[in-house]
Amino acid sequence: MSEKFDTSRLPRELSSVFEELVARDPHQLEFHQAVYEVLMTLTPLVTRKPEYQDLAIFERITEPERQVMFRVPWSDDQGQIHVNRGFRVQFNSALGPYKGGLRFHPSVNLSIIKFLGFEQIFKNSLTGLPMGGAKGGANFNPKGKSDAEIMRFCQSFMTELQRHIGPDTDVPAGDIGVGGREIGYLFGQYRRLRNSFDAGVLTGKGLTWGGSFARTEATGYGLVYFAEEMLRARGTSFDGKRVVVSGSGNVAIYATEKAQELGATVVAVSDSSGFVVDEAGIDVELLKDVKERRRGRVSDYANQRSSARFSAEGSIWEVPCDVALPCATQNELPLEGVQALIRNGVQMVAEGANMPTTPEAIDELRSAGVLYAPGKASNAGGVATSGLEMQQNSGRTQWPFEETDAKLHQIMVGIHENCLATADEYGVPGDYVAGANLAGFIKVADAMVAQGLI
Ligand code: NDP
């Protein structure tokens, strides 16, 4: 039994699944949290879909199909040898090849990769594209490393990973700490080892060697497209809104760019050292220059802009706003953060990161009537565009930016509609969490039923 999660809120059929899972892996708290949050919304399926229980779908879907852990030895620029741990959790392939990003961050462990892989199953299902769910990474800290060190690490990582992936098997992409540079080194090593230009083996590639237009922008833009639909459903829009975005990486930068294009003012961004408030609105080109080109800190942004001030103390969630977009990492928005947002009149929280809001904070948002979008729906634009990259790779073609962006927009509108329609169908109108979990889950579960006991 996990002490952190109240299993009395689950029906007996689901609480036993959860308790057994906790007993099997008692230290995997992030994984427990992700599963608990999904199970909490699946109660109606116990009676409406009795075949799921008969066929042990709940037990099977919460156990990865395959988990790989491996040693990643590499040498730094001084010739000193380091050893990191690599992971790939291939969670579910009922809908298509495994698909999900790679994370390089010192906090990475099996629990974090399992939570991310579990979420990925339902997110990928929601996109409507044929993709299973997976996640991987390493407890490697890219910060402060030279390009040559990053390259050697990526080459060592891929030397093992290549045995487990392939365009029809498993297609990794980026996540925290893995961007265009890392995907390039990983792809180069894969190509060398296999003697084959399998463009479809990784997504997030460079535009001249198999990449898709709009992939870099996709998660942030997709988040704002989804959030725009939520606001529209409430008869409002981004125009004139004050927005706070946490993080300043890939997702945060392009969420900021798109929100401002739609007439909002993004007044704050952050990184792990603190946050910047810029009442004049974030200068996205300067932010890109600092973070993407110079790999600097948000404090460097503040140093170059007179309207901005940097704080190493306090919380970004204390900055008054109408819309909050958490785009950094898991559990970054705790109860106190949400209480501050509500005190300051927040109307909507839409997640760009995966599981950024803690369970108590979600409860608080929902009871205060604040619009809330779970990441598995609102940040699905990244993987959706990765799915579009795979389609282009299969056809050996490349669509223009506008065409790809229009498809992304259409997919996000479709996910929004699906969430609302499913929430209505299950008697919880307007509940995006239940809508996303139920819609994503049912599609995968039905495929598992159809494919037999595997
Ligand atoms: P990046 O590595 O580009 O940026 C991550 C940002 O979050 C950085 O500003 C980083 O600051 C900050 N951050 C990371 N860890 C912490 C922490 N423990 N505390 C405070 N700040 C932190 O990653 P992405 O933008 O790609 O990913 C951000 C989130 O979005 C993740 O949850 C990821 O899983 C999710 N996501 C990403 C997708 C994508 O396509 N990239 C797709 C769907 C979801 P610092 O530099 O100081 O570490």
C-alpha cells in the first residue's frame, strides 16, 4: 500500500491493481502518481467495460512490455572516464511502434522513465496517429559539458540503444536535455552502426536530413492551440491576457512565442536557478539567443533587458497572471503555487510539461473552478508532429512549414473536441482530465482486447 495515495477513493477492482503495483515497485513514487491519477478517472469503465477486467487490461496496461537498463561509459575532455545509466522503457505497442522522448538529466531514474512512458501511451493514443508509448534517457547532466563530451556520450548511449529501436519498432525523440544537437549525434551513430539511413528511427532531426518543419515549435505551439480552444469554449481568448510560463527550454520558448502572437503578454519565464519578470513582455528573440544559441541562463536574459528583473528567491507562481503554463518539469507546481495563482485570479492552467502539477494542487484547481488541462492532452502536439515526421520519412518527402503547422493545429483542435465529447459521454462535462484519460485509455484497451493475450 502506498501511504501517499488514498486508495479508498478507487473502486475495489482498481485499488487492488494499484496496491499490487506499489508492492512490486515500492520506491517508484512518480510512477505511482501517474498511474493513480489515471485510475482515479477510470471508475466508469469497471461497469461499462467488464471485458477489461475479465482480460486483466488494467493489470497489463500498467506493466511495461519491456524495460531496458544499460551502462553508458564515456570519457570527458580530460580523458577521465565516467559511467552513467541508460534506460528505455517500451511500455505499450498496441497502437503502433513504441514512441516517446529521451531525457538527459541527473534526476533520471526508472520511476521517472516509467511515469513518462505510461503517460505517453495515452497521449499518443489521443493524437489519433498510430504510435505506441515509450520513454528513455539517462542520469547524465549535459550542463557545462563541451560539444565533444555531449557527442561522446550520445555515441556511447546509442551504441547500446540501437539494438532495441528501429523505424517500425521504437522511434525515440527529444525531451529535457535532448534537443537538435543531441538528436544529430544520436542519429549519426545509429547510421554508422547500422550502415543504413533509416530516417524514421528518430524524430526531431535537422531539416536537411529528414526532419520536419514545425517539430521544434510543435509542443509549445500545440499547447497554446489547445489552451486557445479551452478559452474559446469559455467565450474568451488569449488576446490581452497576462501569461506566466515556467521553464525556458524548448516547450516554454515556443509556448511564449505563440501566446504572444495571439495577443497575450508573457510576463515571466524561469529555469532551475530562478525566474525573470518582464512587464514589457518577454522578448522571444532575445530569449532564443540566450537559451538556444548561447545555452545561457534566464539571469543572462535579465542582464540584457532593462524591463526585466531576475529573482533567485521566491516562486514564479506568485507573479499575478490570467493564464499559467507550467513548461519545466514534473511536480513543479505544488499546492502553495496553485493557492497563489488562485489568490491572484488565475483563469486557466494548461500543462506544457509532463505531470507538472501535484495531485493536491490539481484538486485545488478543480474545486476552485479554474480551467485545467492535463499535459497528456495539452502537450501532445510534440509527439503528434513527430508522428507527422515519421509519415514524411516513410514517403521520403517534406511538407512546408505552413502545411505541417496547419496539421498540428487541426490535431490539437481534434484532441480538445475528443476530451470534451468523452467527458460529456461519461457524465463529467468540462472535465478535461477525465476526458483525456478515458478517451486515450479506451482506444489502447480496445486494441489490446482485439489483439489477444500478449
Ligand atoms: P528543455 O531541456 O528544453 O527545457 C527544460 C526547462 O525546464 C529548462 O528551462 C530547465 O531549466 C527547466 N527545468 C528542468 N528541470 C527543472 C527542475 N527540476 N526545476 C526547475 N526547472 C527545471 O526541455 P523541454 O522544454 O523539451 O521539456 C520541458 C517539459 O515538457 C518536460 O516535462 C518534458 O517532458 C515536456 N515535454 C516536452 C516535449 C518536447 O517536445 N520537447 C513534448 C511533450 C512534453 P535548467 O536549464 O535550469 O535545467
